[in-house]
Amino acid sequence: MLVLTRKTNQSIMIGDDIEVSILSVAGEKVRIGIDAPRDIAVFRKEVYLAIDEGGAGPGDRPSARSSAHVAGSETDSEAGKTP
């Protein structure tokens, strides 16, 4: 496992197409942003494991962009928070 230290407004690149940015740090909560091509599925680990336990094959998994609503999470704007 590669371990990196980043500050707010810094990012890392995974390959040529995926950028992970640190948006904010407040106590133990870190907000990250992930910019990835639409064909790359991005899930929180607990959502990924729940989908995997459900026996869904790769073609049966929901798209990464719709997973937030499927999983019951919300974006900051939906939660009434501002960046």
C-alpha cells in the first residue's frame, strides 16, 4: 500500500485519467473528490462490498454515477451543506 500525505486543495493522480483531490479536512472527517472517466466505477467500500455480497456480476452493477442514490448517501448539496 502506498501511503501519501496531502493537504487541502492538493491531489494525486492514478494513471493518466483519475485524480483524487483533498477538498477539506475537519477533525477526523476528510472530504475527497474523485475525477474519473465515466466508464470507471467508483464506490465507497461498504457499498462495493454490499453489491458484491448480493451476487451481482460486473455487468449487473449499478453505474458509479448512480451509486450514491442507490446506496442512500447524499452529496453535500443534497444535504444542505455548502463547500
